[in-house]
Amino acid sequence: MTHYEEVKVHGYDEFCKAVSERKGKDIFAYFSGDKDAQGVSWCPDCVKAEPVVRGEMAHLPEGSVFIYCQVGDRPYWKDPNNDFKKVLKLSGVPTLLRYGTPQKLVEEECFKSDLVRMMFTED
Amino acid sequence: FFLGKYDYDLVIIGGGSGGLACSKEGKPWVCTKWGLGGTCVNVGCIPKKLMHHSALLGGAVRDAAKYGWSIPDKVSHDWQVPGSAVQNHVKSLNWGHRVQLQDKKVKYLNLKGRLVDEHTVVGTNRSGNETVLTAENIVIATGGRPKYPANVNVALECAGFLTGIGQDTTVMVRSIALRGFDQQMAGLVTSHMASHGTRFLWRCVPKKLEKLPSGNLQVTWADTGSGHEEWDTFDTVLWAVGEAPETKSLNLEGVGMALNKDTGKIIVAEDEATSVEHVYAIGDIGEGRPELTPTAIKAGKLLARRLAGVSSELMNYRSVPTTVFTPLEYGCVGLSEEEAERQHGKDTIEVYHAFYKPLEFTVAERDASQCYIKAVCQRSGDGRILGLHFTGPNAGEVVQGFALGLQCGATYSHLLATVGIHPTCAEELTKLHITKRSGLDPTVTGC
């Protein structure tokens, strides 16, 4: 039994639904390129970052929410008009962010466990 | 090298412009109390420039009609919109600094620091718990906290953008505006504000501030000119005032540090050293230092390099350009006319000047009567430029490039030899030729 809730979603609509159902909570979101049938993402940086992020999840605040969001396939992501880019203003994957705050780590920043830990543990 | 005695090479108290710049050069320990970024990011330059821009856009919207755009008759402003956008931007800057510090392995602690002796700092957290740190060197970069009352350019900038977004604004000035700046230029800035809706109460000092049952504030003041007392009611009163360093909470007197008696600021040498060995001070807290972000940043970086033994370069505080972001912006670099006269004598300087009209003001039918440029030069030889002054749109952008010229020792001859970019306001600097001494009309005629 973990001290945080993990939610797995796929695509923008599912992401928004998960967030709206958890108003008032401290929500961390990790955005990754879709994984194939073998569980491997088309995004090599996402493959590299995921174990680093998962490795720090024990440091998530009590009662917080961790949303693992697969954004879509590579062509969808490359389209500059996709909802993640237009509405959430994501610039790249992987992105780890704290919803409703300017706190975010993008791409190579997600490889650094101390930065991930800093986001999970500091106010 | 082997450190031995102390926990850290360097401890920096203060996470503003100076403190952060210094910390990113080395591997020290930073304590801070505002969000990271200090005064500049959280409550200073950044929010100020964005609000100033907000107000300027109101003017641009009105001008747009004259350039063919269909603009509704009534254009209103909602303060909350830029307010929250600015807050979000400031928070993202705080986060950016936090990530940078972490990345550069700078240990950041959200504590209130005070000095115990020249090698020891005690940091206290919100719950009152203390942490003791020892360091080979200590840098104080805590800046200032607002005290009252005094008039600073910030007051004018605030009044300017508030008037620009449609607020009925009054500025009370004890003696002169923009103390330390060229007074002729200060006069142009305030005349412009007065003719565009800001009310000025010159030579007045506040005597009393009362909250009325209605919730409004009643201010009573003494007009030192007439000797009379007057009053008025306002929704909000803003003390946009000078700053005093937090020397007591830092315990500077306790460690025997020499401070200026009037300002309370730390007396610093040209290498930022204080009177206490191993303790340095950068940024606003230093006596006589310009209260500017870029000088604090540069001084911080150079100090860190000197302490690391990587360089011996000192900060050059001469010819620092700056801009006052009033509705009519004023940018300058070098000496004011008064200061040039004081240092060189009126007979050995030549002042070239011009009243010009920005092209965009013509179609917009805007008043350009305070748009003015002057170059204060040495009279002899090629006429070394001692100071440049410019009021007009984008003054900061205009003056920045000319500051490079002053660094290189530019002369009036160089200015004349420089071809202007047309049509711009900046080109008028290259066309200056009427001297104050000649008494001729300095108004530029069209091209």
C-alpha cells in the first residue's frame, strides 16, 4: 500500500478526466511516448528517464497523486497542434510536472534523480 | 585545495540577483528568504516591467484606431489578468533558479541567516530551529527591505503604469524626483506624467494616515512650500520608498562591521570586502553601489571568481547604463550634466542636445514635447562622451548599445562618424549638433 495514488492514462482526454476527478490534490504528472506491445516507448529519452523517476517515487508527498500519461504515437506527438502542446504547453517528452505550478522537468532534466527528488520533496 | 577548518569554502546570505550569480560560479551554500531571485524577480524589475508594458499596450490600443484598426470606443483594463500572469512567470523564474542551483551542486537552504563571526553563519528556519555553518569566506547579498518615507524612481514607475491602466493616481514628492539622476531629464519625465493624468504633490510630506469607516484612507500632508496642511481620501496608499538593509537581523554590528551611519548600508572596498576580514558584500546592501540587478550579478560573478583564485578582475562600476521605466522612458549612461560640471567644470564640457519626434507619434497624434536627447562631452580634442541621456520609447533598448560606446571611450567625433539607422529614434543621437552653449533652438525638423 503506497502513500500516493498512481493513475495510468492514455491521451489528453483521459488525462484531463483524471485531473478533474482529483481536485485539491497535489498532482504530479509524467508524460511519455506510447509504449508498444513489448512495453517499449518510441521515445528513447522516456525509456531512459522512467526508471530514474520511478526510483524516486518513494519520496512523493503523502496523499499525492502520480499520473502516468502516455501521450500518443510519434506522429501525433510531432504534430505541433496536439492538445498536450497547445493546451498544457508541453515542449517535449518526457516531461515531469507538478500540476497547477510552474514546477517541471523536461527531457534530460528527468535523467537526474536529484532533480526529480527535489521536485517530489520541496515545496 | 584541502579545506580542513571550515564546513564550506563560501556561504552566501541572500538569494537575489547578486547572491545567485555568485553562487552559480562556485560551490557555496545559499540562504534566502524571499523566493529565489530576490527583489528583482519577486517584487522588483520583472513584475515592474511587465506592468509597465501592460499600461503601454493600453496606449497602443488607442493609437491603433489611427492606424486603421477597428477598436471599440471603451477599452477597459482588468488588473487580475496581468497580475496572475506576472505571478506565474515569477514562480517559473523561482523554479528555474532552483533547478540551476541544484544542477550546479549549490546547497540551498531556506533559512534566515545571521553572522556570528567572520567564519560562522547561523541559519534559522520557520520553526525557529537553528543550523550552524562555518565557512572560509562569507558573502552578504541581502539587498534592502522597504522603509519609509523616501522617493525613488520606483514610485514614479508605479504611478506611471497605474495611471496608464486608468487609475486616478497621485504622487507625493518630498523634495525632488529621481534624486541622483540628471535633473533636467527628471523634469521631462515628470512633466510628461503630469500632462498625461498623474497628479503631483511637490514638496509635500505625509503627516497622517487614517482609515475611515468607509474603508478608504485619508492622507493628511504638509505642503512645505506654502506651509499649509491639506488632506484627501484614497482607496489605496502605496509607500514606494527607499530601502534599508536588514543589518540588525544579520547581526552586522555584533561582528563589528563598519556601516554608513545614515543609510545603514555596509561600507565596501572596491573588491567588495567589508571591514570584517573574510566577509564581503554585494548588491544593494553595499554603500554607494548602484541599486541595479545587472551590477549585482556581475559583481557576484567576479567576486566568486576572485575567491576561487581563478581571476583578479574587479567590478567596474563606472558608466553603468540604466533606464527608468516611466510612461515616457528615460535611459542614460555615464554622468549627468550636473555631475559632469562638478567634476570637469562648466567651461570644459560641451552639451549637444535635441528635441525630436518619434515617427510613430505623428500618425498617432501623440505629444512628443518631452522626447529629448543630450550628449554631455568634453569640449577639448575629439570630445570624449561623458554622459548620454535619452527620453522616448524603448529608451532601454536605445541606450544599451551606446553604453558599449562609452566603455570603449567613444567621443563626439565617433558619434558624428556613426551612420544612423533610418527611421528610428536612436539615429537622432548620431545627428546631435546643436550645443546648449549656442542657445540655438534644438528642435529637430523632419527629414
